[in-house]
Amino acid sequence: MPSRPAGPVDGPAARAPRRRTPRHRGRRGPTARVAPIDAGRQSAAALSDPPGTMDPMSVRIDIRGLPPERIAVVPSPLAELGMALHARAVPDHHPGLQSWATAVSARLDPSLADRLCEADFLWTTSHSDVFLPSAGLPGRSALPGGTLAEELDLLDRLSDEQFVDAALEFSGDPAPGRQHAPVLRDPRARQHALDLAAARGPRQLRFTQRLFADPPGVRGWLRRLLEDCDEAFFADTWARVRPQLAADARHKTELLRRKGLAGMLPAVSPALVLDETAGAITVDKLAVGRFGVGDGMLVLVPTSMGWPHLMVLHRPGWQLVLHYPVAAPGPAASGPAAPSVEQLTLRMRALAHPVRMRLCRHLARAAHTTGELADAHGMTAPEISRHLAVLKRAGLITTRRRGRYVQYRLDLGVVARLGSEFIEGVLR
């Protein structure tokens, strides 16, 4: 893989005090070249990775030929129960729900808590598709049920193969270009699932072995577990969040009717972008995937307890589901919109350079001109300008003009949010 030669911003010349940038004389790959960098405007290519180092970080959904009548926005009590179990098990993912999770755990019966631990990988490290069983029914046109009992009945209608595959979602998606291997019929996929379960602990391994040996028995056990959760805590939670989810579904449905998919998607999530020309939806996530709706439906399921997770159900043979959070709880609900994955990458990369970190130290204390920063750091003004251009493109600094001079200042608010935005980006 050819490497990118050091440019004038990132190479050794940027750290040399007050001398001209030397002409690059290093080894050059077949496609590598040194491109000039404008002092006032940084090109996107100069901040991107070399070709082949990283796939585009997004999920793309092919919706060509999808009519509006095959798009539905429907709440799901079973999917919300799955998110509630996740929020209780991993409260760090959901800081706005920590008090709820603490209260539920405090009054939970110890025997029920032990049973939840037995299958916690269904909702802890991944969100199993068993919580959206309507997507797997024949015809790919079923919708989530109106009650938890109705949705558990839909879960009972899945085949054993579907149920086991969905329950063992932690075994991972197949590599690009490789076919999905059903674990009940493929010995290698079965052993792979057992190996991964063993790595998570003896309890998970025992559950997976039981699942392979007796799928109907484990399905009945899981149904009773979820019914007990409903009785213990979820019925009250669902009564509280259901009106919000129903109102959100009505609002999105009305937007779809009046403005079409292009008018509805921005209201669902700023991470969803419609390319009407290509007939595709791009989901801005730290994931890579290409999926199609085909002749099935596109179902959008709102969640009140799922922020910041924006999930795409794309199991082979199932209809495609977008599981989206209706709002961020707590202070995040009224804060600025989360940056895109691309913008987050620009900010992290901009701060990774030692010279730019030293510049941030000065700019955090007061506004400075390019000349002042050049004097303070023993560098030329053009070199400082190039680094400032990188920081500005990443949205980390602000500018103001004072007569003939432009002063730069670190945007402390943006930098302070960077940690939480990074967490939100990787959990989205």
C-alpha cells in the first residue's frame, strides 16, 4: 500500500524554526505525490487518509422502486423492552437514564436479575434482532404489534433457524462478499458461535449450547423472562413512553405524506441523508454496509430509551428496519447537533499533531494573530497559517477581524464537547 509522503503541514518542516519547507526527497510510491497546500484554505484531500487505508464509514440503503405506501413508522413495545434492558445493563451508554437504571436494579428480584445475566449478550454488546420479530415474518410486510404480548406471539412465529440466527447476533456479520451461514445448518458457523460464546464466559457458552440443543425450549424460556420483566418494571416504563412514541410516529407519518421521504428523514435523524438521484439512504455511522429494501417494506421504529443508538436491521431475508431515537435525554436534548462522522474525524486528526496542540494551548487563553503565533513558536507565518487552516476546517477555532489583522481563538465549547461527541459517534 503506497504511503503518503509528508506534506508541508504534517512533515518535519512544520516543526523547523523559521526556514523554508524543503522539497520532498523521500521515497515515493506509484501514486504518491506532494500537493501544494494553500495557506488560507485546506483541501479535503489533504486531510483524508491515503487511498485504501479506510472504507467509507457509512451504511447505504438502496431504496430504488420503493413507493411511499411501503414505508411505515410504528412503535414497538418489544424493541423498547430490548432498549430498556440494554440501558439497565450498560448505563454508561445512556447517562440520561442512569437514575432509572439504578432504581430498576435496586428493586429487581435477585432470581430475575440472575436470569437476565444468563442471556445478557442479547441486549448488552449488541441489540439482538429477536426484539424485532415482525421483520422476519414471511412476505416481509408485517409490522410490530401494538402490545408486548402480540409481539411475543410474532417471536413464536419465527422458524427455529431464524430465532437461533437472531439470538446469536454477537457471532458477527459475514465478511464483505461472503454469504451468511445459518448456524443450525453450517458446522463451521456453529463452531464459530460457540467459540465466541466461550470467550464471553461459561454462562454464555452454556446458553448457546442450550440454544443449539433445544431452540423451542430456549424460546419459551426467553418469552417467560421477558414477560417477567414486563411485570417487574417494563409495564410502567412503557405506559410512560408510549404516548411520546405514538406521537412521534404520527408526526413522521404526516411528514412522509406531505413532504415525502426527503422531508421526513431529516426529522428522523440528521445522520440520515437521502440521495434521490441514486435512490439511496446513507446512514452516517462508524460502520460499513450496503443493503437493499428489495420488494419488502422500510419500517422505522422510534425509541425513547435508545439514544444515541441509531440501528439498522439488515438480516438476510428480513425486511429492513431503522430503529431511531426520538430525542436525547437530559441536557443533550437542547444542545447542538452531533457532528457527522467525517467532521468528527477531521477534529480528531487536527488535534493529533503536536504543533497544532501547542497552538491550541495559546488560542485557549486569548485570541492571537498569525504573526503573534509565529513569533511565539519560532515558525514562519505561512507555516502557522497552514496549521490554522486545518483547525479552522475542523471547526475548532473561530476568527474575528481587528482592522488589518485577523485574530484566532480556540472554540472551547466545541473542544469541551469532543469527548461526548466521540462517544456518541462510536455508539450511534
